[in-house]
Amino acid sequence: MSVLKSFFVEEDGQDMVEYGMIIAVLVLGAIAAFTAFGGKISTGLKTLGTSVSDTFGQNAQ
């Protein structure tokens, strides 16, 4: 009976489980955001890349 009681009283692995759950929620949120805004992010990064390329291309000439 004491083994069963100590099983429910111990909290050694509780923190790791909580951190794992937090990371899982963050990952799911990031996946949802990239899925929802993927096209807009891609377009924005292409525009940024073109702008940076044009800026450094003009300075080099």
C-alpha cells in the first residue's frame, strides 16, 4: 500500500510533463499560424528579399 501511496505523492517527473505540454501547445500554435498565414508570409518574405537585393544591387554599382 505504501508503494501505491508514494506513486501518487511523488512529483519528480511532473515538471517535465508540464514543460512538454507547453512545448506541444506552442508547436501546434506555430503550425496553425503557418498554415493560416503561409501565403502571406511567403509573399512578404519574397518582397523583403527583392527589396534587399535591389538595395544592395544599387549600392554596388
